[in-house]
Amino acid sequence: MPDRISASIGQMFDDHRIVFWYDTAGDMRGEFDAVDFPGVTKVEIVDNEFGLKYRMLRQEPKQKFLVFKDGPEPPMWENWLLDVQLATAVFKADQAGLWLNELGLPPQFESVVRDHLEFYRSKARVAELKRLLQPPDTQNQVRLRMLAVCAGAEGGLDTVIEELLGELADGRDDVFRLMDRSGLTDAFWKHVGNAYGYQPTQPDFEDFAITLFQSAYFRSQGEDGKLNDEALLVFRRWKNNRHWGAAFETLSATYQSFLKIPEQLSSRDFRALMAIDHFEEIDRHIIRQLVHAMSTQTVSASDVLKWVRERRQSHWYATYEDIYQAIGFATEFQQAVAEANLGMTSPAEGVKRYVTSWFKLDQLYRKFIYHMQKSGHASLLAELYDAVENHYTNSFLLKLNDAWQDQVSDMTDWTIPGYAQQSAFYREQAAEFRRKDQKVAVIVSDALRFEIAEECLRRIRSLNRFDADLEPMIGALPSYTQLGMAALLPNKELALAADGSGAVLSSGESTQGLSAREKVLATGRAGDRVKSLKADDVMNMRVDEGKELFRDNDVVYIYHNQIDAIGDKLQTEEQLPKAADDTIEDLTKLVRKLTSANFSNILITADHGFLYQHRALGESDFSIAEPQGDEILMRNRRFVIGRGLDSMPGMKKFSSSNLGLTGDLDVLIPNSINRLRVKGAGSRFVHGGASLQEIVIPVIRVVKKRDADVSQVEVQIVVSGRSQITSGQIAVVFYQAQPVSEKLQARKLIAGIYASDDSLISDEHVLQFDFTSKNAREREMPLKFLLSRDADKFNNQDVALKLREQVGKTSHYQDYTSHRFHLKRGITTDFDF
């Protein structure tokens, strides 16, 4: 005890010249006699008040005094040293007094200690309270800081509420029990009632939590709630804080049923719910109604895309991201189908229109199916899937290829003016680099359809210091793997094997397998060092091995097989959309791997494309005619190879010479997108025919650049009218200055309104600026901010709306841009009591 007394009194002399000590119980004489402070004179009050006052104020005005009285402090009207005492400090020798002194609080705050003694029995709590205290604090504010200490919160009442909500979600009540033991429960409910309007006869925290969810839900729709707007703000900030995500989800799921949210939503229009995400059922309701509206074509494409963008702000977006993505792609697909003119007057025009616009419909359809499958909630999209599938098959795929078939039927030789043939690939593409004595790597990705290659092109272009371009060439017929792979090698003549195996010979040499292809590859240019290998082998190379591959070879062919490996099997063909997505990821990684090994000239191409329809095919999708002829050597879903084959309705006949091949074999190709029946084979993923999707082959040329060429879009704050805040909320518009592209990438920012001391005085929003539209109006993001009660402290001052950006992958943020407002609210609210 003497040490604590000495320490407490010594601390008081740091700030005061005179310290009074009243020995109320009459048991501290020994302690008074024992203490000794250098430079401090000890005096006693013994009917000598006027003499002491004269000495301390006039005779020794700079001397420090410890004034002791053996007995209690006299009433104010009898205390002749009251004026001196009020201007100095009073030391309390009991435990409560020691705590009061340790905290540096004046005597009139004594009840803040004596009424809550349990709180002070922890040195850690006392130390934390002392850290939080500020000179202007009132007694009620001190109690509020004590509540924050109990909750382990950093801030005001809102952070205490957040901690208690988190504890409630975990099924614990440790904080509440500590508050109760500390005598702070009444103070807590007074603060809650005053701040949020919660005034029940018998307050209970779970009841408050339920009321908070319910009120926030109603107020977000412009309806009355039991709690006020400040409660809505607290709810928003807690809900949007990633730290409390799991707690919010737990309580939301619990109260969703209790508050009968599904039943309430059944009568609400989804359009009125776009800014609300208090319960997961809201997203499910929006999705169901949106899907139905799209399926019945009662909503515009622009509205759907706008709503999908808005829902990215939903807490549940991550859960339903793939569904929203699917809805977005379905919307773009339906819009594209409605706008597409699928006519053509020549094969060249058909190819040109496919590679400039029509391919996009294949891509959008595939992306829709991919995200529908990935979502795990395909049942929610069932109605939309039926509409998309019907439109894709009947309004696009069949209609397009029926028109294309008219052009194919009139062809004699398989050539299309203005477009390179696949069999000329090596001579016109790969050998171009060798003529300049430059090394080249060729990636051949099995069944890399043109539309998948276009997406891959954009992915590669989005890499820093990478550029690429894409051009089409016309694939060999029949469009199957052995012929397509052989056509990509240097060759003088190609021939289909006469044994019906499907093998292809280049100048009489086999093209089956890596070693055979490497042998043919070596015939391209005398002296060239060549290598054929699998993509996995390249990806597994160490850095030094990759550089050796570059050093020791002039032409490298790398074979990648993901799409065909998955799609060409009955058991896995429905996984084609994922295989395509995986392929894009693989090829992007492979390009980076090759450039790190010093390859600067990289070509990516394919052996053939494919047709894919996700729904199982009906009878009308199969060719009725059965192929006839002298000898049928090979029969596939999309082609027949034989000798002396008969011409027949529903199939186009080509001779080997018509196809640029040697030999005496004939080939039959089913018209349009029809399939032949083949036992045990899949029918949704097929290739071998002459559809645009099968025969338009991509060639991507990748270039590695020296200078950085990737940046992010700019974002601006747009304010209409005066830059003044006169109410509890403000509406602003954020504008993305440029559309996102491969080299101009998305930007993620956090928005909030901050006071002059950099404290947040509004709700906070995480914003993703990734708009791709060239229409400036479609790159606007309107948003409303609610001011907190802390904003009243800064009335008639300037505040700033800030956009802040994460620094790399750290937990730190820096200001991106800001706009200054003058806060001038006519009525402020006193939240103390």
C-alpha cells in the first residue's frame, strides 16, 4: 500500500502544486508520516486554514504542498480551503480513491469508480480505460468507455454493439456478464435507448438484435422501424465489415425465419430490393423473379445488366456470384441473338462475320452454361436455362449453320478466298520466324475453338508487358484431331490412311504421336533443331530447364489437351465449359512460362473447333440418311470416310482432291449441325464437320514487350449542386472515366465520409469499378451515404468524401481521391444524458 500511495501522490504532483489528503477513516497517519517527496512540503490542517492559505498562496506561491487532514473532508460550506482545493487536487487513500487518482479524474467523478468496483479489480481494464479517456469526457462518457473496455471494443457505442453481436452469434455472453458484474448494465441500456431509440420495459440484447435486423430491413425500404436511422447506420457498418461477416451471416440466417422474411418477400417486387441485402433470402427472391422476368421477356437487357451490377454490393454476392454472372451472360446472349443478322452471300462473308461478331454468341452461351454449373444452384436458373438453350439451338446455331450450309453445298473445293488454309500454317506462320532466324514456340491446344481463343487473347493482353493479336484460318476437312494436327506441320502432301484408322500421312510418313510429329517437323527447314513435347512437361520444367529448351531448339511444338480430352468422352462431355475455362488459364500460364524461358515469338493455334449443345439432343438433331457406298472405312458423329461413297440428301460429299488431300477416298459431311448415330459416342460435343464453329481455327500471335503497359481506370466523384451536407444523408455519383479493357483494368475502392481528424462519420462502401460499356452513362455508380451521430461533433466544419485504395496486398489503404463538403445541419442531437 505505501508504494501505491507514493506512486499515486507523486503522479498527482506532476500536474498540481498542491495536493489535499483527507484521512476519512483516521487510519492513514502512519502512511502520511512515511511518505516523502523531494521538493514537497508536508503540512496539516489543524484549525489553521487561513494561515495555510496565506502561506501556500502568498508566502510560498511556487512551493509544492501535501496538505493532510486527520478526518473526513468537511462539507463545502464549512471548508475554508474549498477555493484552493477546487483549483488543485485531492488524494483519496482508499482503493476507489487510488483508482480515481490513477485515472486522473476529479473528485466529482467518484461515483464512476465506487459504483463499478468490480470493473477496476483488473489492472488490464484500468490501464485500457486510462488509455481511452479524453479530457472533455463526462461521467456518462467515462462509463461508455468502460463498456468499450468490457467488450474489448475500440471506439464508441457502435463498436460495443458490434462486439456484442459477434458474441451473440457465437452463443456466448461473457461481455454481458462482465458488464453486469461491473454494474454497467443500466448505463449500457441508457446509452442504447438514447442512441438508437430502443426503449422496452425489460431490455434484452437478443431482442435488441432482432429489432435491429427488423428495423434496418424496413427502413431500407423507406418504411417505419422501431429503431431510428442511427441504428440503420450501425447495422450497415457492422454488416459491411469483413471482420463481422460470419457473425452477420449466423444471425441473419437465424432471424430470417423468425421474422418470416420469405413470406414477406413473396409480395414484394424485386426491383424495390436492389439496394438491400439484410437476408440471404432477398438474393434468392431477386434471382427467382429476375429469371422469370427474363424468361418471359418483360425486362430490358439494359435494366438486367444494371441490376446485376447493383447486386455486386450485396453481402451475399460471393455466394451467388456465378448465378449473377450467368444472368449477365444470358442477358448479353439474348440481346445479341435479337440483334444478329445471320445471312451471308459467300463463304468468305460468312467467315468474316463469324470472326467479327457471331463467335460472341457461342462465347456468351458457353459462359452462361459455365457459371450456371459452377453456381451449384442450377435449379434457380432452370427457367432461364430453357430459354437460353432454345434460343441458342434454334435461333442461332441451327439458323446460322443452315445458312452456312447453303454456301458449303455450292462449294467444290474446300477453300475460302481471303483466308489461309490450316495446311499452310507452318509455311505462312511458324516458318516466317525461321526466315528471320528467330526462334518460335507453337502451342497447339486440342479443340481450341475460335471463341475460346478470343477470350484467351484478352486474358493474355491483360498481362503486363504482353500483347497479342488473333486471326482466323480455315481448318482441314474432316475437322478431326489426326488431320488437324498433321495440317499444322510442314507438309507437301497429306493423305488419309487407307485402313480406316483415321491416321494421317505427311508425304507418306506417320504423324501420330510426338516422335513422329517431331520427325515431320524437322523437314521444315534444313538444319533446324526441333522439339515436340506435352504442355505438362513444359509447365513442370525448372527455370534452367526452360532456358535450355530455348537454347537448344529453333522450333518447339507444345501440345495441350484439355478441351478435347473432356468433351470427347460421353461420361464427361457436359463438363466442356469448365474445360474451356481451365484451358484459358493453362495457356496463359504456359505463355508466361515460355517468355520466362526467353521465348519471345509464341503462336497458339488448334487442330479443330467443335459444336457443343448442353442439352441432350433430340431425334431431329441426327441425320436421317444412312451413308452408302463401296466401302465405309471410318464413321464418326460428323463425318464418314470411305471409297465410292454415294451422294445423298442431308450430306455433302467431297473427294480427297476436293479437300486438298492425296488419295482416292471420299468424305461425307452431315449438313448444318446434324449428327450421325454412333453407338457409345457422345453427341453434345462433336467435331469433324464443316460448321463455322468447327472449321474456323484461331491463330494467336503473342508478343512480349519491354515497357509496362497495364494501368487502371480512373474514378471521379460527381456532385450536383452545392458541396454542402444539410441532412443525415447525401447522394453522390461515382464515374468511371474509361471502360475497362485488357490494358485498362478494374479498380477497387472503399468510399466513406471523413471528418477533419480523419474519423469515419458515415457508412462505408466497397466499390468495384469494372464497367466495360463504352456508354458513359452506364459507367456511373450512384450511391447514398448515411451520416453517423459522430458527425454532429463536426457541424459547421468541412468534411471529406474519400475514395481509398488498398496498398498492394497489405492491410493498409491510401487516399485515391476526395471531395470536400461543408457540413451544415440545422439541428444536431445531443447523445449524452
